[in-house]
Amino acid sequence: MTTDEKLDLILQKLTAIELDIENEIKPNIRRVAEGHLDLSRKLNENIKMTADVKDSLESYDLYIKHHENEISKLKLVK
């Protein structure tokens, strides 16, 4: 095999690799990135929702404790 033939073979392989990257790998990476972005957005929404629920539970706990104390006072009065 001559040097020119070897060079042509290398160029053909390089072109095939470039086509694979362009047509298969790049679109797949884009899909993965888009999926990651969606998952990240959903995770952030769920974290915020969890924080809101936690805040509500703390408020309810305070409300219940207050009423438990009021009920205890009423029991003592009787």
C-alpha cells in the first residue's frame, strides 16, 4: 500500500468518524442534555414544594400546640 493510499484510507476513516459524531453522537448528547434540564427543573419544583409543605406543617404544629394548651387550661378550670 502506497503512502497516498494510506492517506486516502485515513481520510475516509476520519470522514466516517466525523459523520458519526455529527449524525449520531451530537443529537444523542443534545437529547440527554434536554432530559437533564427537564429533570433538574422538576427537581427544583419539588424541592420548593417540599419546603412549602414543611412550612405549612410547622404552622399546623404551632396551631395544634396552642389549642392543646388552651384545652389543658379549660380542663384545669373545671
